[in-house]
Amino acid sequence: MSFLLRLQGFLRAGTELPTLPASVLEIQSALAAEEVPLGELVAIVERDPALAARLLRTANSSLYARGGERVSALGPAIGRIGLRQLRAVSLAGSVLQIFKARSESLRPEAFWSHSAAVGVASRTLAQALSRPDLDPDVCYTAGLLHDVGLLVLDQFFPDDYAVIAGQRKELELPWWQQEEDTFGLDHGEIGGLLLGHWGLPSMIVEAVTFHHRPSDAHDGVRSAAYVVHAAEILVATDPLALPDEGMETAELGPVLEVLGAGDRLESLTERMLTAVHGSAGVLA
């Protein structure tokens, strides 16, 4: 049986599939409304102490505080980071907790530091480009969750993961290309299937799905996929890279050319790296 059929069967059965906490699903549902009272969101977050702690830590991080006073209440914290960032914090933090204790081969601390770095770099690039087809918070969430397919492989298909890990030592192809050659799909697509199963917004699902093949993404999400791809290439030159992915030889310049910013390579690189290193520890 092909890997894709086994993966689809695994998702349909759902017997071992991790589920998102009720609080996260409630937040996603509330934010789908055109207007949501702040008190309703605070009440949801209050029922999840771990989420409340992550939210306060994020609001008081250098990424958002910017020299301002510390906030200690959830209402001001949500006001500071914004509703879309609340979605990102709740999603990413919950996925972190779901997978963190179960890793077989991936080092959780390194994996999530890398994920956070790609998320921050994605949002920073989207903000700098200031394009109508780019939502910085969508890019941030997609960047945070871009490699969740690796976790699915690592924890639920360890034998298949081991095949790719073994080939990595012999071949010079990037990890995602080995997956595509071996399984018929890469970890971006695997992650996209999981996020779609969880009912996440389609823009996030597709940006994750195509983050290694952004030219294949649909028109409305192609720029976001390119942004996440660019962010991962940038982080691949940093200690926060995942060395086994084999992304260190990819070049950022051509990706920025596609995004219409090829002449800003140096300034955008500096801006993204500054943001990445200034936000360390937000997801811890």
C-alpha cells in the first residue's frame, strides 16, 4: 500500500491522531465571526492555564512590548498582540504541547526553535513587502507550522522516517525531495493534510502544503507560500536551522525576485534576522 493511502487511512481513522484542545477550537470558531466580544475571548483563554501563560509571555516579549509596560491581564494582552496573533499563539502553542513529549528522532527544542524562527521571519518579510495578497499573521502561523508534517512522519510513521533519514546520509538531495521521490509527497503536503483535517483556515493549510514548492500553489496563496519558503531559506543559514533538511544551499535572492523584492536582499535579510534573534523563546 502506498504511503499516501496509509496516511489517508490514518487521518480517517483518527485513533492515534492528536486532537486540538477545546479552547483552541473555541477560539478558532469565535474568530470566524465578523465581530467577537473581547470578554468572550478572555473567558475562553481563562479556561486553559497553559494557553493563558503563553499569551501573556508573548504579549510581554520584545516582539510586542517594545519597551512598554508589562501586562498581567488577558484582556490587555489580547489587545496588544491582536486577534489574529491570538489565533497563531493558540494554534502553535497547542501543537507544540501535543507533539513535544512524543518525539522519536527530532529534538523538540531544536525543532520548535526552528519553527518559531521561520514564523517570525515569515511575518517580518510579509510586513516589509506590504502587499495586498499577503497577511502577515497568516504567514506567521504558516511559518510556525510549516514543518508539522515532519512530526507526523517522526511519531506515527517512524519506519518511513528512518528510510528518509538513512538516505540523507547517502544522497545530496534536500529532505523534501527525498520524501517526494520515496512517498510521492513531501512533509509540507503531509502537514497540510493534518492541518486541513483539523479544520484550519485554507490559506494556512495551503501555505504549509506548498512551502517547498511555492510555484505550485494556487494564485491566492502563492505569495504566502513563497514568503514561508524564503523564511526557511533565510533560517537555513542560521544556527536555528534544521541541518538534516538540507536547505543550506538554497538561495534567497531568486525567491525575493519572484516576490518583487530582489533589489532589497541585504536589507530584508538583516531585518528578518534581527526579528528572529529578538524573538527567541516566545514559544518555549
